[in-house]
Amino acid sequence: MVGSISAATIEDEREPLKFSDEFGRKFSFPFNACRTWEQMQASVKRVFVGLQVIGPLVQDGLFDILDPNGDIVGPDDWDSIVR
């Protein structure tokens, strides 16, 4: 019997994206939850709900995502950097 692996199965096995915030908290988001810039923004916003000072800023989209070199990754670059 020959088996096959669907694209969904391969995607599910991708490494999660790891983030840390200015407070030293660390997060892992499943790749499929951050495939697009919009999905990533929604994931980030969820973890900042309820934080009094920075939470509203994050909800307004006022945050930066940095790559491992400390360079800002913007919406136009997201699809080419995150694979």
C-alpha cells in the first residue's frame, strides 16, 4: 500500500514561530496561525489583551516584529521571510 502525506500534514509539522516581548515573556505560535501577516498580528494581539499600558498600543497595531538579527520585519516582507 502506498501512502501519501497531504500538504496540511507537512505544514502541521513546521516549527512554531517563537516570539519574546519586552517583558521577557516567551511565546510559540503554530506556523499555521502565523502564515500571513494578518494571522500573526491577531496572534500577537491575543497575548496582549488585558495589559494596561502596552495592551492598547498592541491592539492598535503599534508594535514591531524583529528577526533574529534585530531587523524589523514588516507586512511587505512577512510572506518572503516566514516559510
